[in-house]
Amino acid sequence: MKPSHHPRPAQRRLHLALDRLEDRVVLSAGQGSTFAIMPGKISTPGQFSSINFQINPTLFTGNKHGKIVIGIDVAAASPASSSGASTVAVKPVVVGVETANGHMLHVEHTRYDRKVAKANHLGNQSTTAALVTLPVPKSGQPAGQYSVIVKGAQNSVGQYLVGFYLPGDVAGTGTVTRSDLQTIKKDNGMTAMSSNYNFDADVNRNGVINHADFLTAQQDLGASTLVSPVVSVNLDPASDPGANRTSPYSTVHFAGQATPGASVTFVDQQGGASVSTTVAANGTYSILVPLVKGSNTFTVTTVDGFGQSISGAISPVVYSPTS
């Protein structure tokens, strides 16, 4: 896993932590404005695939009109083949965004500049960004339910990743501020070929920072999200006196950061205990996890109120009682 910081006011850039659960890459991954990454799969040619998400008032704040512009991008996942070689077949395209009752919303599409894709380690993939404006429910109201509809261009199939970002959040704080707007204005005219090109200032991801990017970011002024694409899992030093992930205690303490309200579940891969907790409103969690004698490897899974799930195995902890 990677650590997330409380989105406001700290900057949410991605950094390595002790345990990394998933290494998930989309075009906007590693950028400050990305707040969620979700997987999908197209199994048969011509099939439409969907990624469900929610706009929850506990995790989102709208602009002065109570709305938020959400950016969406998509990229092929790169699973390893049985021979260990990386294969990418699908050419995913965002078709649109659909409401719970099947109504297709207006979405603005922009094709990524190939230099942007290459700079984000995705070769010469050709894909699009999509911008959609959604209402943020008022406090106490139910979350808005939506689906991103994806298809494989040229009848391609395979696994893909959808990234969600907050257009205009140049600084990666989780909130679009006037300072962000000033940055976009300052970078006006920069292209993907410019040495100081700022990816997050290129709101529509087309490789050119211009007035259209400023206008979209301006729509998001004041909008914010608490959703984070990264989670930290850290073994308490008090549970690890030798700093070698070997503990004399039958129960150890883990702590970390994730999206507020998300569930965090530790499952012993050897069939032992399963324990869960909920991330506090400030984005932190704390959990006591029982061990069995010998090596303990846990799968940790988080599920947040946006619909994002992050899962993976953390480094083993050895229980070695002193007596």
C-alpha cells in the first residue's frame, strides 16, 4: 500500500510506505488530483462494461451551486502472462456516465495527447478523458448512484483501470482553490512538449493548458473530496520491539490512513482471524490483530463510500513468544 494524507490541507501526492497493496496505474495515477482508481474487465468483443460509483455527501463538497465536475480516464491494465511477459490487449474507451435509472448524462470527451500517455508510462496508448458534472447531495440525503460505461475499441478485450480525478485540483489537496486557478492561468500556453508542463493544470488532459482548462477548473472552485486512492498499513513500533516484524506479543497493533468512513479488514491467509475496523473522520484508523505462532501473512482490504476497494497482502509478521 501507499500512504494517503488527510486531503485538506496536506498535499496528496503518492509516496511509498512500509506496505503497498496494489500497484495500479492509470494515466492520472501519481498526480495530485486523482482520488480513486477502480478495475474493470471486458470479456467479449463488443461488450459494454460498467464501473459503479457514488457521490456521497460525507465525502464530497460541491461548488457554490452544489455541483462538482468529475474527471474520468481509463487505461488498459497490464497483467503478467504465465510466461511472465506483460500483455496489453484491450483499448478501453469511456462511453459515458449513466444514472441509476439508466439515463445517460452529457459527458465532455477529450483525446489524450500521446506524449501525456508516454510520460505516464503507458507507451503510445490512445485514450480519452471524460468530464461530467454531477450534483452533490445535501447532508443527510442518500448518495447519488452512477456508472461509468466502458467499451473496448476495435472489439478489443481485457482488464482495464478507471481513474477518477478532481479537475482543477492542481496542488493535490483534495479541494479546488483560487491558488489552483492562478496556477492554471500562469501555465496558459504550455503543452505536453514543454519542459515545465503541469499535468494537473491540463484539466481536460489534451496536452495543452489553455482557457478551456481554466473555465472547467473555475466551475469546480470550492469543490472537494475526501476520497483517497492510497492507504497505509503500518505496524506499531511498540508491537515490533526489534524493528524486524517479529513480535513477542500474541496481538499486535496496526495503524494507518485511508478514506474516512472506509472499512479496513485484516484476514489471516493461513485461515486464522479476520478483524475489521472503520476509518475515522480524520482519515486515520487503528486496529488490534491477533497472531498465531510463527509467520502471519494478512490480506488487507479497504472499501470506501465512493465504491473503491483496495486489497493485497502485507509483509509477514512473526509471532515468537519469549517463553
